[in-house]
Amino acid sequence: MNTDTKLIDYVKECKSQHAFTLAEVLITLGIIGVVAALTIPTLINTYNAKVRETQIKKHI
């Protein structure tokens, strides 16, 4: 095997090892979506509670 063939084989091997499959990407996006769906309502409620608290303190 000459040097050029070894280099080509090495490049092909590197390219194939660094790619994500579509399934992996979709599963990751699904997990991020679930975590966001669970945390965003809590963040919004906390923000709204702070806004109400600030408004009450301003009117006292």
C-alpha cells in the first residue's frame, strides 16, 4: 500500500467518525424540547411573581 492510498483511507475514516446521524440529532432536539417545556413555565411564573411583587412595593 503506497502513501497516497494510506492518506486517502485515513481521510475517509476520519470523515466517517465525526458525523452525527439524523436519529441522534432528532433525539437530542427532542430532549432539549422536553427540558424547555418543563422549565419555561416555571421561569415565566417566577418572572410574573417578581413583577407583581415590584408593582405592589411601588404602590405602598
